[in-house]
Amino acid sequence: MKTIRVCVGSACHLKGSYEVINIFQNLIDSYFLSESVEIKGSFCLGYCSKGVSVNINNGEVMSVTADTAEEFFKKYIIGGYNYENNELLCGKL
């Protein structure tokens, strides 16, 4: 199970965290991933200067916007990235 944590704190809320959550949820539904991907709200992940703070399985905190949410999802959720081992499925990063 992959867990996407999305900051819903003040700064990220103003930067569109709920829009990012809605995009992620629509993509989870579109790709039939509800059994393997979950979204959780979180408060301050500590990286809110550029966009909405997001991390997967408590990994690196990344900045996502509504404009980059789909690309982020396709790369890190349905792509071949393994957060537990910090590696691409075809080899180390």
C-alpha cells in the first residue's frame, strides 16, 4: 500500500492542497488503485515554500501544485519507483 500524505496546513491550504487531493483521488479512481493507494491529510511536512507539501510512505517531501499533480502521480505512484528502498524498479537512483 502506498500512502500519499498531503499537507492541509495553512500555507499549503492557500496553495491548493484540496485541489491536489481531488486530483490525486480522481487519478486513483481512474486507474483503479483504491486497493493499493491511499491519501491522508497531514499538517506541516516542512516544505511549503513552493507549493503543496506531499510525500509518499514518509519519504522525501516534495512540492506539488495542481498543475504538476498528474505528472507527479504518474511518475511516483503508477511509475516504477520504490520508496521503501529509494530505487527505481530497474535500478538504484
